[in-house]
Amino acid sequence: MKPLHTIIITGVSGGGKTTALHAVEDLGFYCVDNLPLPLLSDFLQTMQAEPSVDRVALVVDARLRKHIEDYALAYLALRSSGHIMEVIYLDAQDDVLVRRFSETRRPHPLATIDLRAGFEEERRLLAPLRAEATLALDTTGMTVHGLKQLVQDRYAHDGSRLGISLVSFGFRYGVPTQADLVLDVRFLPNPFFVEQLRPLAGTERAVSDYVLSAPDTAEFVERLDGLLGFLLPRYEAEGKVYLTIALGCTGGKHRSVALAEEFAKRLAPHWSVRVRHRDVDRDR
């Protein structure tokens, strides 16, 4: 039977599980919300027999109290049997979770009065799945649209090869929480200090030429190109499905953007590549 790419979406209530599920559903994943563990094996066998399905996503939450630990064991067994298995774990600060519940006016599945106690109980129950997370996100500062975009950036390709997301960002706005590799390019010449380049973005030819023509940039690009040439096939052979490489400069508008675009061109002939410039449109 064909192996399935299976994502288990879990985490604290209010963390964004439904948003993440809708995000992958829009990408073509067959999705089920809160599937009981005793049905998991039959469900996957049914999906394996369905020619049009090769990717599935499941939401697992703390309402399945007695099955949570067994779900973690089942996850490991399925991965050992050849399925591509991932866990997305979503959480946020308690104050934000409380506000989200206040806005939606929905009851917490484990708490009738003390929401914070309910969040802590969920974290305790979900710890075995949290330990297996391939993507753990703190959604405290994320909008619904931001979380959906982040999840879709990661899972947009079909999984036939290692999928690479290149994210440019500004350190002043924080490091992307989903990054697997973070590269600080603030040592390179900064177009911000060139008056005619300051208002332009790294996607503009003038800025790109300025950044890439610097001797330090040329050496950095060649060294990183060699490192990725060594790493990426080995990540893929080890079973990694997605890799997020974040390149950061001060504001996320010039150097990191130009380099993300450059590496997208270099990697695209061999890998499934997506580029996102997180902070390019922020005001300085």
C-alpha cells in the first residue's frame, strides 16, 4: 500500500488548530477533526486505497484524554512503517488564549470556570505529542491570516521532494518561529545607508546588484551554496519533508530579501522552493 503523508495538528485550545486544518485542506489534504485513536488504522487503510488521496491531516485535542499517550505511540509506529508523519503543535500565551475565548464565547473543553487551569491541563495531556512535534508554533502575535499563510508556505508542495521555504526577515521584528536554519546577514553592506537605494526593496535590481556585488556577499553566497549542497540531500535521505531557511537583516527590506531571491534561483532547479519576504513592506 502507498505511504501517506499524514499531519497531526494538535495543541492548546485557542492556539489555532482549526485555522491550520483549513489551511492544509485548501492545499488538497484530506482532513478529519478529532479522529478517535481506535479508528486511526482503518481510516489510513481506507485512504491508502483511495487513488486520489496521498495527504491527510488530523486534529487531535485533549478531549481524547485516554488516547493521547497512545496517539504518540501510534505516531511512532506509523512513521516506522513507512508513512510520512508530522506533528504541528500550536500554543500561545495564556492572556491571548483567554482573549480569544472571550471573543468567540465558546466553552473550553476541559474548563468551565478557570480557563488558565484548562490550558495547563491540556499542555500536560498533550506533552507526549508535543515531544514529537516537527513544527511547534507560538501563535501569540499571529493573525488568522498570518498563521494560514505560514502553514501553507510550509506545506504547499506535494511532498515528492524536500520542500524548501526561504524567508527573509528583520531582526528588529523577531526571528521567525518556524525557521529550521537562521542566517544573520547583517554583516553585509547595508543599502539603507545609500540614499537612492533606501526606499527600494531587495527585489529591485539596483538593491540586489549593490548587495550581491560586495566581495563579502560573493564569498558568503558561495560558502552557503556549498553547505546547502552538502546538507539538503542528507536531510532528504533522513526523511525530512520541509526545511525553512530564514535570512535576517536589520529591517528585512534589503539584504535579506536580495539573498533570499538569489538562493531561490540557485535552489529552484533541484528542489521545490517557495520564497516569502515577511517584513519587506514594514515601515522603518
